[in-house]
Amino acid sequence: MFGKINNILMFVLIAVGVVFMLLTMTSGLTPDDKFCTDCWEANGFIYFSYFLLIGSIIAALVGVVMKAVSDPKGIVGSLIGVGGMLVIVGISYALADGTVLKVYGPTVTETAVKWSDAGLYTFYILFALSILAIVYTGVSKFFK
């Protein structure tokens, strides 16, 4: 029963998202429009995106809590994964350089640049690890 409700809700949210996307794409807004007097289509799509983001975060947290209650021993793997991600983000933050270049403009702070660099380093590390995992899987299957 719960799975059926999830599927129905998923298709409803997809349909609403497609409607907002089409309204935004056909609204006639151009990149040259600096000031928009009637942007309800674009604003609706942005607020719908915020709603989906908050809803997915809540659903993920509820799922983790339900998994922890139903299978407390199974949560150990999840905690190891979260710990590994935190270690990677910590290493990335330590590698990040917070140098603000003149190209960035006067509003960019050193903290913003440092976190931006940390995000890029995190992406690079995870990308490299995923490539290594793919290669390892292929090689291990070859020798089995």
C-alpha cells in the first residue's frame, strides 16, 4: 500500500514539475531581461524546486530513522559511508585555497572561495574513486 502511494505521489510531482518547466520555457523570458515584472512561471518553478529539495531531505531522514528502527545493525554500513564522506570533505577543505582573485569581483569572500574549492576537490576525489571502483570491478571479474 505504501509503495503504491509513493508511485502515485511521484508521478503527480513529475507532472507538476513538467507543467512548471513548460510554463517557464514558454514564458518569453530572455537572458537580457534584467527586471521581470510578471515572472510567476519562473518563480513557481523555483519554489517548486525548493519544495522538492526540502521534501527529499525530509524523506531521506525519515527513511534513515525507519531503517535504524527496523534494523539497527544495518545502520552501521550507512554510518561508515557518512563518515567516509565527511573525511573526504575534510580532506578537500584542507586542500582548498581561499585566494580571492580580482576576477571574482568585490562581493566574493575568502570563505566562499574556500568552500567552492573544497566542493571541486570533493568532486574530483569522488570521481577518481568511482573510476577506480569501476576498473577494480572489471579487473576482478576478469580474473574470476
